[in-house]
Amino acid sequence: SECRWDGQFSLNCSFTRISTIPEDISQTAVTADLSYNNIKTFVCSGGRNEEWMLKHLNLSNNLLSELTLTTCTNLPILETLNLNGNAIHTLTLDMPTPAHGSKKYSIVGHLLPALKVLSVERNNLNTVPRGLGLLLSLQTLHMSSNAIQEIDPKDFRNCSQLKDIELRNNRITKIHPDAFRDLNKLQVVVDLRENALTIPLPQMLVSLNFFQLEVHLSKNAW
């Protein structure tokens, strides 16, 4: 392929018109830039058993529409995942509850254990992806410019490390009063600008720690 490899840690396949992930990506790569291509599918394991050393993966501005992260058991130290500018309408992080006594889904508990930043801006999500609480290290979540319509109390359940949530420019009309209640580490921004909120949110705001937090609510319907 036309990918550029520095021979050690960095792979740059940006603007190379590839439609699939190169099969010969070195397991020693720390940074992989696959942005601005024609990639339609991405399977983390790709049939491999080897663990990759990737810390930063950029898949922005491709043609992804559905993405399943439950198979990402070979990316144990991945810290940032950039999925901006695709056409993602389904982002799967969890799996159905297993039958009693089954261990089929037990591996999901170790889903991307080091992931700190997940960015899914400018896609087609109409709900917050279920299972964000499985990303035990997640600190920053960017989901601006999607089609999300409401925020439920379970959307951020168990996201105990979250510090920054970006939800700007969606279609949010409703936020449950307890949606952010247990996010004790929020300390940067909850950005809800340019949505469709019609009533103030006193109960939701009271549950947040204003001494550490910025909350942006401008350009809503009220």
C-alpha cells in the first residue's frame, strides 16, 4: 500500500484511498492514522490472536456505518480512538446477557481497558451507545454533531472516570434528571449547545459539581 511507516512506532495511511485495513500492520505500531480513506468495515481482532501495541488509532473520515468493539480484545493499551466523520449509526459496546452458567460473553468485561478518549463526532448516532460503562478508563467522550434525541439515566451508568462529555449539535429534547448523577469526576465540560431542549434542567444541574465544571446550554429551543 501507499502507507508510510517510520520503521518503528508510527504508521500513516491517511489519504491513501485504501478500503480495508492493511493486513501487515506491525504489532509494534503505537500510532496508526487511517483517516480520510474508503474503509467500510473495521474488525479489531481481524482473526489475529496477537496483541497490538497501539495507543492511538485514527479512523476518522472513512465510510464506517456499523462498528462492533466487543471483539477488541487484542488492543489492551489503546488510549484514544477517533471515529469522527463517518456514517456510524450503530456502535456496539455490549452484548446480550449470557444464559445462566455460560461464559460466552465474559471477555467483554475487559473491553479496551486502557481507552481514555472516544470520539464519535459527525456521525449518525440517534442514541448514546449502550455499554459505555464497560470502558473502565474512559475519561473523554465526544459525540457532537449526531442525531441523539435524549439522554437516559442508564446511558452513563458505571462511567465513573468520565471528566468531559461533548454532546453539542444533536437533537436532544430530553435529559433525565439523574443522567449525570454518579459522574463524580466530571470536571471539564458538559456541552449541550445547539440541541432542542425546551425547558430548563434544574434537577440535572443540581446533581453536578459546579465548583469543577463548565456546563454549556446556549442555542437551545428555550
